[in-house]
Amino acid sequence: MADLKKPPRSRWILHLHAQMWRYLMAIGMLLHRLAPPRPPRPDFVRAIPATISGIPGGIDLSFYLPSGYQRQKRAWHAGPNGTDDSDEARDARQKRRTSSVGAIAQNIRRLSSGGRMWGGYPVVVNFHGGGFTLGTSKDDARWCATVVDECDAVVVSVDYRLAPEHPYPTAVEDGADAVIWVHRHAHELGIDVDKIALSGFSSGGNMAFTVPLRLWVERMGFPREDDTSRPDSPLNPFISGDSSASTTQSRSIISNVEIIDPSKPPPKLPNTLNKEPQVTQSSLSVGEISIRAIVPWYPSCDYTLTRAQRRATTIRKDQDLPAVFTDLFDESYLHPPDTISLDSPYLSPGLAPSALLRSALPQEIIMYTCEWDMLLDEGQAFHQRLISEDIGKTVHYQMIPGVPHGWDKAPNPLKPTPGVREHYLGACAELRRIFGETDGERRVNGAWSKAPRGSVSLVR
């Protein structure tokens, strides 16, 4: 958290500063994407409603699709001779198919050029970085395109709502909403619900950990963290018993959060909302969502540490994120500051109760940290905790030497960033192993790859 010894800035001032840095960051990411070869744009964007958060709104999902996906979709959904493609008509045609020849023909039609069947695509849901305050779903286009190419998977990059307009815990709840929506629309998207993975960078890496925790609690029937104060809450024993957390008490957040509407003039007086959660367990019916793996890149894991404590651990002070950014991130997201439990599992997954981590996180975790990063120590500590006997996760961990936080997003379009291709391909190789799809791998410049021959690598 920011070391807030001076009075916190107003929400409107934070909004103006965030808008300025978003504009400048957009220029930097444009330069990053201009580096040849350029990554693709999303194949399409789908807007979905926010349901878990008590704050109404929408979330944009950017979809990156593998080669042959659209052709296979048309083949699967197209009726004979262009006939009606509705579910009812398709079911009626299926009942009329009595010959084995017709069934065989249908299965052949389902096969893609790469051997993938409709309904068998893995899916990776990605969360961008930016301190929960900056960034867009297109910032990780090179990673998304690499996963598409290497894993023959659908990638969904999430434009979760940003602070200070939408402070904690909106981002985590929007991330959970995105996973629920993808799971519910698996048939429409042609994905395999048993092959869902999450990835994220920086704050998005934090979400790769916290979104599964939020999904687990959602499945247990308590929509918001506020309910942990209830004696019958499933999180109550985790927060009060097994947690390594401080004595900070969990409080209601929604009633004190100031929501900014950028289309209106700055408020003259502090403005608060008093809203109750809009959803219940019966209306959501999350059901069983199985996350096979998570891929966090240089994640934040422990918000009980101050920025000064974090900076004291770095070996290259000149490579730290400037305080102008970290103060903006913390003041924007951790609002209202006197109501935030910094040891919350949705904020500091590194301090989450062991029982919650065992239950909610997948067995396989592919984790990367950076040597010159103020978040390195907390990432390493969380890695050791995850592989301990108490939790017992399988963590494929790598500390990338000689690089700062966010090293793979360098804005220089002329100078390649060393190591990006190597580590992106390494993470994809682990994902293929977890998905059970290692056939056809080959060595390309020292790294394992399964991309189609002749395809253009998007990372250098």
C-alpha cells in the first residue's frame, strides 16, 4: 500500500491523473505493438454485464482465435444445404439421422485442419496489468497471440473496470464474472470446460490468483467479501482462524465507496453510495468451474507490505516503478483506505488461509517473477508457501534474471527485448502438458514449440 502520511487526494483528482497516464501509456503500448512482427487485433469483442459486483456496469472481453476456428464453427453450426441452424432444428435433424454413415460424416465435418474438434478448444482467460488503474485488454496481445498459436486455444482478454472510478474489489469480481460467462457459453464458443486456464501480468497476475478464490466463495453461496463477518460464512473460519493475517477486521465496503462518473462535473462534496449486492447464489448458480492452471507473471501477492518495505528489497533501485505510479495505483484501488482489509484473500493471496488456497487454486501453477522487481520477495515467499506440505501445489517457478517489472512490455519498437520469446514459449509448453496436448512439439531455436510450420513468431 502507498505510504499515505499526507491526506489522500480526492477521487476526482485521482481520476484526472489516471486519465493522463492512461493516455501516455496508450502511446507506449502503441509503440510496443508497432515492433515487427505486429501482433493481431482481437478477432471480436463481446460486452457482458457485471453481475457479481454491487456496482452496475459492463465488461468487454477481447477474443483471440486460433487458425481454422471460424471455418470449424461454420462447419459445426451449418445445416445441410444451408438449412435452419437453430438448436431446435439441429436437434430435430439429429433425431432423423438413423444411419451410421450420417453420424460418421458429422464427426468428420467437426474436425478442424489441425485435428481439433468443435467443443475441444482450450481457453485461457487473461488479465492485463497496470496497477488496477491503467491498461486495456489489448496490452497483452503478443502473449495472447502466442498462446493461440502454440496451444491452439481460444484466449479471452478481460477489460475489467479500473480504479479510481471502480476501486477494490471491482476488478476481482469482474474477473470472476468473465470466467463464469465463458464457462456458461462454452458450447457457443466451442471450448472444453475441462481445459480452462487463467493468466495475468502484474496486477493481472494478482487476479490470476484472486479470481479463483472469488469463484470458490461464489460457488459456496456468499457473493461478496462483506459476508465474511457473518458467523455462518464459509470464509469466516479462514479469515479468523487459519489466516496469517493481521487483526484488521472485515468491514462493509459498498456503503463507503465513492464511484466517479467521468461524464459529470467534479462533486462539490464527498459522495457515497449505499448499495446492496444485486446478486444471490440462487441467481448466479455458478456450479462447478474447474480451473486447470494459472500463469501469473510478476504478480503482487502481499498488500500488507508498504511500498517502502517493498523498495527496500530491490537490488536495482533505478529499475523500480516510480512512486508517481505506485502511489496512484494504491490510492486509486484501495478505497476507502480505512475500510480495506489488506490481508484479504482477494487482495493479498500470499496471505490467504491455507485451507482456501488448497480448495480454490488449481494444482498446476506456472509462475514467473523478475529479479529487479520490488515484488520479487513476496512472489518468492508465496511460491515457497504454495509448494509446502500444508498446501501442496505443483509450481513451475522461474525468476527471470536481470529484468525489471514489466520487462516484456518495453515500448522500444526497434530493440528486441531479450528472453520474451523464450519464456512465453516455456509457459505455453507447460500449458500444453497440462492440457494433455504435447504431440507434435518440436525444437525451434532452443525452445519447444507447437505452432504451425511457417507461422510468424510474434515475440522476439
